[in-house]
Amino acid sequence: MKAKGCTLLALAALATVAAAPAQQAAKAAGPDPDNPTCPGQPDWGPLKIMTITPAVKDGKHVLILEGVVEDTVPTRLKAAIEKDDKVEEIWLKSRGGDAEAGNAAGRVVRNFPGMATRIPAGWTCFSSCNFIFMGGDRRYVEPGGVFMVHMFTHTQDRDVIDLSVGEGTQETIELIGEIEQASAMLASQDNDFLIRMGISRKLLTDVMYKQQAVASGANKSTRYCLNQAEVRKYNVMPVESAE
């Protein structure tokens, strides 16, 4: 079983929007009732491969990243930064995608000293997008910008577990072993990344790892959106970066 971070979660989110537009429209007016720290209808960009678009905003050369994180993003991002030595900020709007690609793209950003990342007001950066954002030397979550996190998991598709259980004990044991190994590796990578980027590891233990991996029962909360105090508390936005 090859883990690809949150791609399945992103696809599931789009299916929910397509299947229940009226429900989503109702949520848009206020918080998500299942995830009350988050907006009812986050603007996290289109369900398509991430685009990297040069732009000039307020006199600054920026790259706008929108869409799903997949494995070509680190290479394309590096090429886009190298193409214009005036680029000084990366703006992000994404529902996430491939966890490993997000981690690698975050390291690409950090390899360009002084590069800033930004989540503009009204935009949402979720899941593996978080790791691209955290690669910035300086990081800005504007008031109204949404830094949305969840429990990274390799098993969004519960049908896989159900099928394994139906096939018998040995198949279930093997699946659980694969999940445990993959999850341990991802947790180790997460910790290493946060340390290197200067983020408090308490973001993992206090917030991300306390979210449910899959909505179940009465508690359907699977996401958490940090407020302005929390992005400072966990050094997601360093105090010296605040505008």
C-alpha cells in the first residue's frame, strides 16, 4: 500500500461538495458545523493539478500556487523561482494532496534564503499545502487567511479496512502492520520537517494529532483552523513576520 498523503481526502471533499451543494451553500454563511474553527466553505482552490503563476502584487514579484499538490510540484516550483530572481513571496491556496510532495516543496522554498510565504485573506491552505507554506523564511497568515490542519493518515478510505476484515484475520493483520509502519514514518518526517523549519512541534501534539483521522459517530470533526494567536503560538507565523 503506497501512501500518498491526503489526495484521497481532497477527492472526497470535492465529492461532498458536488453531492450536496445546498448544504455547502448553507455552510458558507458561517462556520462549518462539524469543524467549528473552520469556515463552512473554504476557498482552497480548484480540484486540479497545482498551477504556479507569476504575478506582481503591490509591487512585489510573487508566485501564486493554486490547486492540488502532486509529485511534480517541487520540480516546477524550483524552476519557477529560478526563472525570476525578483520573486520574493509565494502565495498559497490549496486543499493539499501528496504529503511527500508538499514536504519536498517546502524544502525547495527554504533553499531560497529570504523567500516569504503567504496565505492571503480569504484563502485556505490545508494539509500538504501547510508544508509548502512552512518552508518560507518569513511566513504570513493574513487576518482572514486560513491555515487548516488535520491528522495526516494513510487510510482515508475505510472500505480498504472493511474489505481486509472481510477477507480474514491474516489480511487484517497485514494491513494494520502496513498502516502502523507508514504512519510511524510519516510522523517522523513531520517532526523532522517542523524542527528544520523552526515550527513548534507542539503543533503536531497539541493540534494536528488530536484531530480525528476519519469522521465517525457523534464527533465528526476532522479539521482545525488556527486563529491569529495560535499561528503565533506555534511559530507558524513568527512574531517578527507579523505585519
